[in-house]
Amino acid sequence: MAGAVHRDGLVIGVDVGGSKVAAGVVDRDGRILSQVRAAMAAGGLPAEGLAAVTSVIDNQLNSHSDIRNTIHGIGICSPGPLDPKTGVVINPPNLPCWRNYPLATETARIYELPVSVDNDGNAAALAEARWGAGYGYRNVFYATIGTGIGAGMVFDGQIYHGRTGAAGEGGHMSIDYRGPACGCGKRGCIEILASGPAIACRARAKLAQETSHASTIWDLANGCPEAITSEMVGQANLLGDAAARSILLETIELLSVWLGNVVDLLEPDIVVIGGGVASMLKPFFPDMQAGLSRFCVNSRCGEIPVLPACYGEDAGVAGGAALCSRVQLGA
């Protein structure tokens, strides 16, 4: 993502969420030249949801009137489920405004540009493979760890969608079929065990067993167990809190079991991990990579790097741009 700005290959990347929508102008090297955010009309009419999207696209086009004619596509990163082939958003739980909504078609009609739509995990995986931590690798497994856990797979420079476009639900791979019930209906999914809310839940359970209340986590939560968040666990760990470190190491162990299964199934060239919780877990990535040897049949799993994602909170905009970029992986 370094070097001169290439204004002959610009695209608009759009990141649609349940509460906000963002759009940015991105060059062919994956550099985000500018971006804007606005509220998303998630609970309104379908046209109101589209209007929120077009408002941020219009903002970026009007802010760069000198390069408007060089924009050659719009890529939209949206929550799923959706159909990446048709660009139809099916029924995302946090976007009730859209049910079987032809987002790609409607956006293309307005702007008379090619429009691509895919889910956030797939799009972010493609951005990391083309421009980020996975650049130069043919097969990339991407995971995002935050409120939930998502995943995306890029094989030979292309997103792997599966038969119907529903592949990549890595967060709902179970590693304990007798474990806690996940929101998806299954038990023991990695999402219910190692996401941000899961870390907070584990912290509450651990501290409830202690009578001294000596942990820094208690101080950060003002003594209120219900107020404990994963961010507090991360802050306490940075302050040297033993309980916080123990909680995060247990999380890393669970993630290592999960990634061990992923490596044995897919054997990617690299594992890239992003999301808000991932930044907190970054100091433990070497432990996670080392843990693969205990949870993999693959004797060469130690050759697979586990690296933090490059794009951070900009993953959606970069991911949207990657969907419609003409850049070829490794070119």
C-alpha cells in the first residue's frame, strides 16, 4: 500500500453495516484516498437503505469531481446472507430494510457502473490477499474476530464461495459439540467461545470464583460484573493483570484448536486475522502459531504464518474496493 497514487484505476469501496455505512475512493494499490461515514437506515424501507448507501457514494464522487470519470466500478461489502453472483441481499438479521433486495442492480442503475456485492468476511479476505498481509500468497485464510467471528477464503486469487455462495462461515465451525449454544443454533462454535462477548463472559465467570477482587478488571468495571467487556480484559492485560492474561491465553488456545482444524482441512499459505478483538490478541499471535503444532496433523503447519491484518477498521471499504478492482493478485 505504498508508493505513488494511481489515479487511472480508481474504484469506490462501500462498507454497509447495521448502524453505519462508509464509502471511500481506493486506488489500484489498495490505498484509501478518502472516505466518509454516515448512519445506515437499517430499519427503514428498502429505498431508505439504498439512499443511505448512495449518500456516501455521492459524497465521494462530488468530493473528487476531477477524477470522477476515472472511477470504473463500485464494490459493496454487506452483511449476509447474500448471493454474490446476483448481488441480491437475502435477509441479514441486522439489515431488516433489505429482504431479497437487488442491491447490485439498483446501485448499477443509478451510477451506470459495474457493481459487485459480497459479504464482509469475503471482501476483507480479498483486500488482505491483494494489498495487505496476504499479498504475495496464493491461498489465504482470513478471520475477523470482534462481536462475532467471520472468515473468508481466497484461493488462487479468487474468493471461494462454495456451491451457492454460502461458504466461509468459519465462525460457526464447532470445536465442542457439547459446548454453549451459539446464536446460529449449533453448540460450541468458535464464535460463542472466542469472540469479544465470549471473552467478557469468561472474565465474569473467572472473577466470580475469586473473593479477593484483586484483578484490575474489577477496577476497570467499577466493581460491576455486568459491565465487564473484552476491551477491559485487554486493558488489564496490558497493565500486567494475571487474571486477564489467563483469560486471553485460554482464548488463544481455543483459537489454536479451531485454526488447527482449518489448516488440516485447507492448508492455506497464510492465516490473516483482523477485527477489533484481534488487535488485543496480537501479542499472543506467536502463541497461536506455536499452538498449531499441538492441534494439527499437518507436520508442516509451523511453516504457515499467522499475521495481523493490515486494514483494521477500514477493512470494509478496502474489501468493497477489492471486489471490483482490476488488479490481479500478485501483479
